[in-house]
Amino acid sequence: MSDTTPPTYDEFSLFHENAQEVGLPFDGPPVVRRTSREVAPGRRLSALVWGEATPELVLLHGGGQNAHTWDTVALALGRPLLAVDLPGHGHSDWPTDSAWLDPASMADDVALVIAELAPEARVVVGMSLGGATAIALASRHPRLVPKLLLVDITPGVTGDKTSDIAAFLSGPETFATFDEILDRTVQFNPTRSVSSLRRGVLHNSVQLPDGTWTWRHQLGRPAMETGLHVERADNLMQWDALERIGVPVLLARGSRSPVVDDADEAEFRRRRPADPVIVVEDAGHSIQGDQPLELARIIGEFADAG
């Protein structure tokens, strides 16, 4: 594969590609701006604000991703929304300890940003690690979460279910060229188009002074094992927390995803019998990448439901 890296990276210059790939009309660049807020002394959380009105939606990405994972979904929705870079991801600063994978700690950080930038949001959408964070957010800061939409995540995630994700994230920390980091991404995402993965890598990587490339989410990474595995006691506590949430919850599950299985869905239905589960066909774990238009439809209908 020849080098396809543009001479400069403009994070707002690729939306036309998102639209073209899924057949969305594109009349010009959307109104999107990047902003950040301090969540602790010397530490800021970054986010993308879509539209000019107060955000109706808050979108929280998965582990190893960033706010741009939602670009196609945001274009399809056409609503004012807030897409947050979780701590230690995207353009957000790194915590000084290993709490960056702790959903409760991340929820407290995210709450400060939502309270200022999206206090009237109607739905919080969380995918994977962002979904675990959203569950903690609804438990710890309930006034900020009128509705909760979980994208392919429930309590019950184990190392076996996320082994492919962990294998991808635990790969080399630096790459000699952009093509090498893209090739690895293509290898682990065989059902996605190369063009969509190229955009994702551009948003999620940086070139170092020596010319090599690394992931944004690995810069300054603490020396710890990356993964979503939780111990059984924590798992039960998370299920209990999800059960106690006093607002509507919708679970969207990818039909081809190994992360949420039939047993997880059954436990979700047992814990929350009044809440819906939607299985998105031809989607893996990252439904926003595999079926963005369908996920946008689900989010919009859930937001508008009485």
C-alpha cells in the first residue's frame, strides 16, 4: 500500500467522505467546533460540539476510539450534539494515575463537561467503554441522563469477549509509517472499507518528531494492561447499578458482535423488563462504524419517544 497520508491533517476536512460512503447528501461542511473544559487542575477534557443550538444528545465512544467515531452518525442525525473524547483518548488529557479506565472516574469527568455544554441533553449514548461510563454517569449524576442508550455493551464483559479488541490495542506503540498503522487496522477490521478505516486512523493517530506514528490513546499511556475485563464482584455491582437507573434504557446490540451475547441480553431483559433491546443486523461491536444510518435512526427515535 503506498503512502496515502495528506501533508497536513485537518480534522474537519473529511466529513464529505463520511457522507459519500453511506449515500448521505452533502451540501457543505457541517457546523462543528472543538472545545475543551478543565476537569481537574492542569487537566482538560476535549469534545466536538455539533450545531449551534444546545446539544440534544451526548455521545461517548469506546476504548481506544475518539469523538470522531460518531461523525457519520452525527451527519445522519442532523441534530445538535456533543461528542466527548474520554479521558486519555483523542484530544483529552491523560489522568495522572491508572484511573483512566475506571468508568466511575471517567463519569465524574464527563459530568463536568455535560453540565456546562449539554445540560439539556435528552439522551446519553455510550458505546463499549463509553457505555460503561454512561451507566456510571446515570448512577452518579442522574440529572444529566434523562435517557440512556447503550451501544453493544452491558455489564458482563470479560476478557474472552474482548480478546480481539485487546489484541489490537496491545499491538506496537509506534509504527514506521502511516501505512503500517493503517495496515494493522485493516487486518483487525476485515469487514470495514479501507477508506473508512483510513479516516479513523487519521483521527486517532499522530506523527512523532522522529517521523514514526503512534495512537493518540497511547501517548503517555500508563504501564498497565489495556482491556475491558472486570472482576465478578464489580460485574454484579454494575448490573445492580444498571437495574437501579430510574430512566428509560435502550440496548442496541450488533448481530455479529462477540461482546454482548445472548446471556447478556437475557440478563438485561431480566433486570429491565420494560426496556427495549434492538439487534442491529450486519453489525459487529462498533455499530456506529458498521451500520451508522441504522444507529442514527435508533438514536433519533429513542430521543423523540415520549
